[in-house]
Amino acid sequence: MRWPKQVKMERTTQLLPHILIVLCLATMQNACGNTTIPFHVGVVLDMGTLVGKMGWTSISMAIDDFYALHSNYTSRLVLHPRDSKNDVVQAAASGICSLIFSLVTNRY
């Protein structure tokens, strides 16, 4: 049986990706006129849990808010999310493999 709060939370979590896409598009439109330097950052979260989803949303919103206030900054954080799938060792190995692959191929 679903409680009303759970249904409301599911609706909210379904809307969040759409809101984030709109915010990202607005941010990219504002940044088109400026020359920016990307700074790639890997983020490893357990996306199967509420804490991981909230963490990703919070990080994304914080970065968007920061650049909304500091539009003159030329460096931009580019987040590369990884799902730990509830396995800390696999998450660490995934992060190290991604780092080595990006260094060897000069791709981020």
C-alpha cells in the first residue's frame, strides 16, 4: 500500500530530471558567448538509493547556483557521474579505471 507522501515524493522525483535539464539548457545558453575552460570531475554515488539521488540533485543545483552568481568565471565544472551500485570497492575501481582511461586517451 502506498502512502500519500510516497506518491507525492515519486511525482517530485519524476519532475526533478526535467527541471534540471531546463536549468542546464539555460546555463549552456548563457555560457555560449563566453570562452570557458572545462574542469572534469568524477562523482561516484549510489544512484539506487534516495541518498544518492538527493546527493546528485544537490551537487547539480549547487553548481548551477554558483555559476548563476559568478557568471564571470571562465572555468566550468563538468560532472561525470558513476553509479556505485551499492558496492564501495567496485565504485573505487570504476573511478580509477575512468581516470586511467581519460589520461591515456586524453578524453574526459
